[in-house]
Amino acid sequence: MNKIEIIIDGAIRSVEQDQSLRRALLSTGAYIPGICDHPDLNSFKPFNWSERVWQGTKMVETDQVHHDNETTDQAYRHCDLCLVSINGGKPQRSCDTTVAEGMSIETSTPEVISSRRSSLKRILSRHPHACLTCPQRHGCDRIQCSMNVPVQERCCELLGRCEIGKVTDWIGIPNDTPAYHHEGRPQIKDEPLFLRDYELCIGCTRCVRVCRDVRGVDILGAVLSNDFPVVGTTGGPTLEESLCRFCGACVEVCPTGALRDHSDTKPLVQSMAPCSARCPLNIDVPGYMDLIAEGDNLAALELIRERAVLPGVLGYACFHPCEANCRRDALDGAASICALKRYVSDVAGDEPPRILKKESTGKRVVVIGGGPAGLATSADLLRAGHQVVVLDSANDLGGMLRQTLPDFRLPDGVIDRDLKYLFDLGLETNLGRTFGDSVTLTDLRAEGFQAIVVAVGLGESIRLNVPGEDLTQVSNSLYFLQQASRGIGENLGGRVVVIGGGAVAIDAAMTARRLGSTEVRIICLESEAEMPAHPDEIRFAREEGIEILNGWGVVRFDASSGGGVKVLLKKCLTVFNEQGRFNPVYNTGIELKIDTEWVVVAIGQRKGIDLKELESSPDVFLAGDIRQGATSIVEAMADGRKVAVEVDKYLGGNGQFDSPQRNSNKSFIGKDESFHLRKRTQPVFVDPVIRVQSMSPFIPTMTPEEALSEARRCLRCHLRARITPSVLPPDPWQRYEADLLSTIPHAEGVMILADDQKKTIRIVGSPDLNQAFQAFLNEDLTAEYCHWEIDPMFTKRESELIQAHLQAFGEMPGSGDLDDLF
């Protein structure tokens, strides 16, 4: 844009033309207060008043007299805090004045300051402000009030953090501001996600304008009633009736706390929606849901693949922590984020992928282990331009994904489809070789690898170490599941007992059921609430007739005369101690005996290799479970990505692989008449009687219609992070140092000094603030902070500040001696 020159308080500044004067001034660093203005709202767009609005069940109609009066209409939709003097004229609003070449603006004339305070007085007459004048508000719990302010007249929990409070501090509350009295305006606390407290509303209409003009949802409006803007919903008493999409933009722009998130809702974290923030891979969930809603499934898959190189695997086998943090769960159930990932993988996974990678670096990396951590590391290193070879003892990549996850959870075809992208990236393999047996670190270095990543997982099952564990009929879960994946044991028959409460134990039990076991029991120490297995997995097992015995531990296994096993159990009273550590306590006087033909021990895995040599070698990097212990698939992949950063930097790179996240920044979401009619898609599972007869997946992939509907359930709450923050006043308190002298103006005003707690110790009015500060420097003072107010009526302002301090503390600032003030 073209630049023009204006004069600000005597200094020539260059600004962009065709913008509001306030924004031009802010762009130069000059702070101009304003509550009704906001960076994302059009300063010049006319405001359309509504005929009626609802504040909960209270309906308010417009005052037609004022509705038809353009002058009054304009006056009451502005805060009039952004006043400045233009070319020596009377104070006027800078927010709706277009900047022009050669303008001369005075931002702090006596008349401007006085007019701003008058405007603030009008605003605060209908907003709680007693806490804003309290010297003890910092750190106040808002429960015990030393000033005995009635609860209903105190500020909200945003005290010290809200925009209106910061602006008030900067402008200064006039002494003649009328006391606020609670009016009993509606408070709506029983609707999901948001709290609406109309007692705190000052009628700035920011929420109305962001909902209308930025989001395009248009469910908020305002009417003029008794010379005051009244804001509310336009479609009915509730947010649902008004077709609110709960995006949160209104809350984000509210300057007062009239609109707030409920305290128990999931917050945005580091500018990410909670679903993305709680995903270990930080997948752009709203981004790919938006693409699915637009029908671009391939683009959605590519967006997922940027962070998750195995999208199909996660779509089938992830326990989706993202969904546990979806904000829509507070309305009518979380979005089916994981099922949508599976959907795009199934419908678009065979399409040619988009391959983006840097030029070859000539560096060679070997990744030992073809499981999720190793494959995630490999993908990012390939994108960085390195040559990557995966070495694995198996004949197929996938690690435990292929070897132990049963097909009803994760078919091999899904793994193969995800691997194709890695091969298209240039992945090489060296399979059938076992690290530590047929290949050593020395061998790998001799083959020219500059970095070695060890991602072998936890390859050994943990033993119970009880008598009888070596019986032929007792096996560990890894061996049992590996045999089943090879088709061994298809006619298992008989009864099976599985020891353990995690996902592997559930998988083993459900696999035994499919191999023909007539009776399957899971025995674990934990209560059902404590079981590590996901609740869905527990439910699936019970649907298939699998019995779960909670609160029992194994004493021993005995061979029975019929070739089976007798399992002796003892009652477990508690599993964890007060510090949350595993420390089971038993009642050995309570025992239970169970007869069975087979036992599968599934109590966890451990490292199968010695790490001493690996951890002392600078060119060796550990990734996944071998480094961080037993984790989920998505957590192993996330750790693999972290290791890829370390390896790339070790090889001379910058550790950056991600493309900019796409399609997440659209601010307009529009109206959606069906938004609240779309309930969470519940898949129709295969009947348990039928599904136990095969290893086929029993959870169906969404249909295109279901996927489209589900993707459109997303609240797009991540867009809140894209809202430009309001420009807040600079912190008036500055460190009391001699270097500050050069920044203090030669102007009339009041200088305030404070101690390390920012409690006032000196208040001095002066015709020259710079000289007053110089005089302080010549004294032996213990001040830590200072700030000043420009005010030509400095003696009056000095007296006001002293009186406020006296009222608050019952003493004069500092020593309490009036003579010390001058």
C-alpha cells in the first residue's frame, strides 16, 4: 500500500493510507485506547441493529426512537476512548476517521485526556469496577474482600487479565465515576462451553460483528434500549436455537468477561485446537476435517501424512487421545476424528501421493527396526534428503504392528498401503538381518552409515516369575499373537485364561476367541477403572463373551491331570501406592482356583538388547519404546519424529521437515442449519456372534455421506487462535533507573514511585516531569518502579491519587508523612 506522512505529537511518521487513524497511530507505536474497535473488524462498516434479541429467556426489543435516529445510533455504538485532537480541533474518534496526508494529531492534550476519562466514566457506570480501584487486587482470591464490596459488584475471575481492566488502568478512573450497582441482567451458566454474563456487557458489539462479519454465522445481534446497546442472540433464547456453531470467536474478542469459556472446557494450547494439541503428533485435525467437508479426501490424507506417515495404521489402531479432548464432546459427543482418518486412508490411500523432499545430502542413515517409531524417523529423514535403509530381522516391515496386532484390529493390507508412500520417498530395506547377531555397529559403520537409529521396540515379554510359568500350556502374549498371525493355532479349542489388563491382553483374549476357544477369561490386578486397556477395547471383549475378573493376582500355575492348567489366584486389594507407583497389596487369605487348558501372560514387554554400547556412541540414536518405555503407536511415531530432528542436526541439517499447515486459516465458516442435527456417527459393528468366526475387521469404514456429515461437526475452534489480539496498553510501570530519564517528557503531570511490590511510595505533581524525575535521582530513594501521567492539571491529579491511596491504605504514600510528598 501507498505510504503517507502524518504528524504525531510533533513527530513526522510514515503510515499506510486508506486505514483508520487509530490503526495508523497504533502502527507507529503510539498507543490509542479503544474497546469497540478491534484489528479484525472493519472500522468503517455500518452496524445493522436488530429488531429484538434474547438474553436467555429475556427478550429485548429495539427502542424505535433511537433506531431511527442516526446521530444517536452512531453515538451509542462507540466507546469514545480513542479520542485524539486532529489539526488542533476538538477531540474526535480516531477509529472511524480515515487517515490523511499531512494530518497533525495530538494524542494527549488536556482536553483529550479529560474526554477519554469522561467516556470511561460512562462505560464503567454499567460495569463492575470496584476491584479495579482496589490497591490489593493483585493476587486477590475474589472471596475475602477487605473493602466489603458486595459479591455481585465485584469484578469477574478475569480481574487483572481482561482488556477493559488494562485500558482502565491506562486511562485512569475519574474520581466522580458513579458507583456501580448490580442491575440483575441475565447470567446464562447452564449452556455448554460458554458462560454469558450480561451484567458485564458494555455494549461494544465486538461479539456481534465478529460473528456476522468474520465468521458469517450471524447469530448475535444488538438493539438500542434506553440509550444503551443490548446484545443477545437473535434466533431464540438458547445458543442451539440460534444455530450457534460454538467456534468461540465471540469469547475471544470480548473485552470484559461477559463472554467466557466454562472453566472445565478444553482450552486451546499454543494456538492449537485441543484435539491437535493433545495428539502426540500434533496432526492438523481441523485442517483435514475441513478438507473432508469440502470433498477433497486426497488433500486431507496428504495433510495427515505430513505429521503421521502411517495414517491408515492410526485410523485403524490408534486410541485417539484427540477425541478425548474434542470440545464438541461438551455438546453432543466428540467428533469421530480417528474414524475420519481411517476413511480418507481407505478411499484415497491408493492414489499417487505427493512427494516433497529436499535435495540429496549424500548422507546415509540406517534405521534398525521397521515398527512405527523407525518408520516415522525414516520418513522425516528421507524428506530431509538423506538416504535411509531400514534393517529388520523380519521379512516384512511393520514390526509389532504386523507381528502382534491381529487382523481384526489392523489388516496387513493397511500397513502395506501406508508403506507404499515410504517407498515412493525412496526408502530402502535390508530385511532378515538381526542386529546384535548377524550385524553389529562396526558392520554398519563399515557400510558407510553416518548415523544409526535403533528403534527395535520392546522385544521380550515380561514374566510373572511364579511357579509353573514354564509349563507348556503357558505362553507369553508376544509369542501367542505372533503364532496366530502366521496362522498357527487356528483350532485352539478349550478354555483360555489371559493374565493382564492392557491392550495386548485384550487382543490376545479376542484372538483366542477367534481361534475357537470355548471360554476366555481375562484376569488382572486392576479394577476396571484402572485397567490400561481402552474402554472401547474392554467393551468389545465383553460383547464377545469374554469374562474379566478384576482385582486378582497369580500365585502359581499347576499342571492338571487332564493336560490343562490350574491357576491359583490371590485377591489384590490395591495396585498403586499413594504416590501412584505400582505396588500391589494382597489379601492372601482370599484365593480363587480356575481350571483352563491354556494360559497367555500379557503383563507387558521389556528391552531385549543391552543399551550400554549404544548409549555411549554419538552416532547412535534410540527411538520409540526402546528409549521411552512402552507407549502407544502414535506416541512411538511422535518420538521417532523427535529423533529424526536430532539425527538431521547431527548430520548438518536444520531439523525442519514440516510443510506449512494448509487450509486451517479460513475465518469464514458460515451458517449451517443442520449443525446441531448432526450427531456423532456411531458405526454399526458386526454382530459379536458373527465377528468371532473370522479375523476380519468388525468396525466398518464410514460411508462418504457419513464422513461428510461427521467432518462438518467440527467446531473449528482452532480459528480462535487466528484472531488478531487487541493492542493493549503498554505497562505503565517501568524500572526506576537513571537511563529512563531520556524517555520522560518535559510536560506537566504526576510522577509516581513504587516499591518492589508496586505499592506507591511517592506521588509528586510537577510542571516538568523530566525535572521531577531528575530531582528523584538526586535523592537517596529505595524505589523499584515508576510511572507518570501527563496532565496539565497536575496539582488536581496529584491530589486525586493521594486521596485514592489514603482511602485504600489509611495512610500517606511511603512514610505516611505528608511533608515527604513534596
